[in-house]
Amino acid sequence: MTRCAVFGTGSWGTAFAMVLADAGCEVTLWGRRPGVVEAINTGRTNPDYFPGVRLPDGVRATTDPAEAAAGAEFTVFSVPSQTLRGNLSDWAPLLAADTVLVSLMKGVELGTAKRMSEVVQEVAKAPAERVAVLTGPNLAKEIAARQPAASVVACPDESVARRLQTACHTAYFRPYTNTDVVGCELGGAVKNVIALAVGIADGMGLGDNTKASLITRGLAETTRLGLAMGADAHTFAGLAGMGDLVATCSSPLSRNHTFGTNLGRGMTLAETIAVTKQTAEGVKSCESVLDLARRFDIDMPITETVVEIVHDGKQPLVALKELMSRSAKAERH
């Protein structure tokens, strides 16, 4: 039986642990809070995120990272992007030399502008061929309800991607392989920023034309940056690109969309953070994505507008007028 460790008992970590167990793996979840770990082990549920949803018998939990990591063929990380480096610095000495390190995070690190797989490689001193990412239109609540979904597992080593594909393939969860890690990670990170923009538009009471325009032009921004960084353009037309973008921008289950909606309704950043129970990755990653764009000299006006609203305090209506008044150009510019 394939043994897996999942670091993080949040919504996505818990849901993916369920997927792995349903695929026949033995899964150990690491959690920081003893109460959550106890509830998983004795009540077979994670009451903080999925109350009433019974976890598979193949899932158990621990507060001991060494116990979680022991003997794992796949070690999965599902923590907020900006905490990965600090957490992984503590965990890295506990990881087996041959374990495949899997990132579920969708963000870009502040300051370094590094993708999550790059942070994993650097901190864990692991070769790129042993680091994989899983991404796509995977809203955790729907996965936990075992509703049909597809995803992408990406790794430079296709054989490693296929191994991970087998480990998480179930009757309701269909993973596809890809070797374009750059494109897959950028799709997952930038879609959170665009979802903030779409949420803001929703909160302002704007219609479907506005939202469709933001989604489409947001995909164009993502693709421009991806191509400059060596990604495959086809990736952005797939599950890691358009698929994830549509799900995150259109679903009320999306944290980033909901966060943006509250901003669009007139709430301040502090007020919105106060009512948000889970991490909305785009709130911090919008700054690091814009940093990345400037490093590669790529124009990303929607991303820049989101940064101005979220972090510079610009009023959404003012930002919208400035975005719409930009000089006209060809669509493929």
C-alpha cells in the first residue's frame, strides 16, 4: 500500500487526503492543533472544515511531523504559501531522501517571487525531478463531497507525474499529467488575483460582460507572463489555466472571489480580513505576481489594479475607470 503524508489539515489538505485514501493509499495528516487531530482520529471528521463528512478509514492524523513523514512515498504540502518556507525549514530534515514532494499551494512567495516548487526545491534541497505540483479546478468542498473533478499533476519527470497520477486517481477525481510545472503553477497563482478582480466587480454590482472580460483578459495576462518564463501556451488553455480560472472566478466557494466581493461592496481591507475564515492566497500573491511581471517586463494591468485596490487603498470605481481608459490596442498585443 502506498504511504502518503499530507502536511496541513485545512480544507484542501483534508480533501486531498480523502482522495488519496479513496485511491487506496495509507495517509497520515499532520496538523498543528491537537483538537483537530483528535477529532480526525476519534470522530473521523474535520469539524473545522467539513463537519458531518466522514473521512476514509485510510486517513489518520498526528501533531508529530516526524511521525507523519515516516516512510512516505509522497509528501504533500498544503499550507498557506507565505508560510511554506518557514514550515518546510523545520520539516525538511525529517523527509526521506527518495520521497516525492508535492505542492498543493497556489501562490508566489513575497520578496523572492519564487513559485512554490522552487521554494520546496531550495529548502528541501531536492532536485526538480522529485518535486511535483497538483493544480486545477479543485474547490475543496466539492472534492470532499466526492463530486466529479479533474486536475493536473505536473513534474519535469513524467514517470514521477504518472506515479502521482496513479496514487490519486479515483472514481470521482481524474488527474492528468503534465511536464510544464512553470505554466501549471502560474495558472494556479494568477487565477487567485483575477478572482479577486471578478469578485470586486460582483460586489460593485457589475454584470456578466464585465466578468467575462476580466476572466478573458486575465488569462491573457497569465499567458504573457508564462511564455516569458518558458511555459507552454497550451497549458493555459487546459485545467491548470482556463479550468482553474473559471472555477475560482465563478464559484461562491472561492475564497478569493468572496474576498473581492466584500471589497467591491465597500468593506475595507481590515474588515474583509476580519470576516474571512480561510486564507485568500491572492491577497498577498497579487504583490508577488506583480513583482514577477516587472522582473520579466510583462504588462499585467488587471493584476496591477488589484494591488492598487487591495494594498494601496484605491477605490474600486476609480480603479475601474482608470483600467477602462487605457489606450486601445489589438487583442493579441
